Amino acid sequence: MNEQNFSQFYTPEQIKAEQASFMTKVYGWMTAALIVTGFISMFVASSPELLVTIVGNKLFFYGLLIAEIGIVWWLSSRVQSMSANTATLWFFLYAILNGMTLSVIFVVYTTSSIASTFFITAGTFGAMSVYGYFTKKDLTSWGNILFMGVIGLIIAGIVNIFWQNDMFGMIVSGIGVLIFTGLTAYDTQKIKEMNIIGNAGTDEDRKEAVMGALTLYLDFINLFLYLLRLLGGRRD
């Protein structure tokens, strides 16, 4: 729901204040999940035994990836029937599993390039999220284009698994950066407008915040990974 639905009940100042409070919760949950993911990733990378178990075992590694996809699907389709605590638990379980699979980047890339790319990602994400929040332009038309772009990225990624062409991979990564940069702005605006004014502090409000956090978390992680493929320094 958007501002116009509530203009007769709330002043514009009240609507803006509640939207700001809601988005603070969204960013708070997203940041907490990123911290969990980063901690788990570094912990796994620092343990040779865990690293071999997770990264060295392809069956286990791909099982984790499938589990991550399953959790995102489960949350998206069943969140309305869950309690807020259950939705939050599933969200952080996803963040933990993602941290385990992302530990592989510490094997492939230098720590310094991972850190610098993270800060570049944070700056880019922050700028585009601010744009999405404050712009008066309706970004709805971006949705279908960006969604088709994501489908194209998935197909291109699968193709390059077999083709193993570095130049093609770099091109795909560049396009991926553009797509998830756009998605950050689009999703921020969509999440801001989906907030139901008047339900602050309820279970529904928390579930909305968690789902918004999951969306932006996915945008951040994907933007980070595509930038890392472009900018990351590989280990010898």
C-alpha cells in the first residue's frame, strides 16, 4: 500500500515517519544478516577441516546451495502463515548457510581484495538505495527489465560453466553489476511502499521488515559477488 491509500487517515509527516521507521528495521535486519554471513564465512575459511568438508565436497557444497534456494522459496511463499519469530529464524538460517558457501571466496581471492570490494559494494548499494528511497520517479517499469536481466544472468552463468570463457565471464559480471545496482534502487522503493501504515510493532510489520531485509540482502550479496569477479585479486 502507498501513501495515497492513507492520506485521509494520516498526515504526510506521519506517513513519512512510519516509512522511515520501517526502513530502519529493514536495514537493521539486513545488516545483522550480513554480519552473520561474514562471520560464518571467515570462521569456515580459517578452519582447514571445515573448508575441506564444505568446499572440498562438491555434493555437500551443492546441497547447501539447493538448501539456500529452498529457504528463499519457503520464506517467500509461506511467510504469511508463519510467526514473526519463525520467519526471522529462517532468515538467519539462510544467512548462516550463505556464509558457509561464501567461504570459498577466501580460497579464490586475496583478503585485501575481498575487503576493498566489500567497501565498494557498500558504497554503491548505499547510494542506489538512497536514490530508490527518495526519488519521486516511479521505478515500477524497471521491474520487468531487471527480472529478465536476472534470468539472462542465470542462463549465461550456466553456459559459462561449460564454456569456461574468461572474457565472457567478465562481460556477464559487468552486466550483473548493472542489474543488481538497478535492483537495489527498485527494491528499495518497492519495500518502502509495501509497508502497511498503521501496523508498526505488530507481527505483520516485523515479517514485512524481514522479507524486505532478505530482498536487499540478496541484492547486496549478488552485487558484491559480481564486483568481486571484476575487481578481486586472485590468489596465486
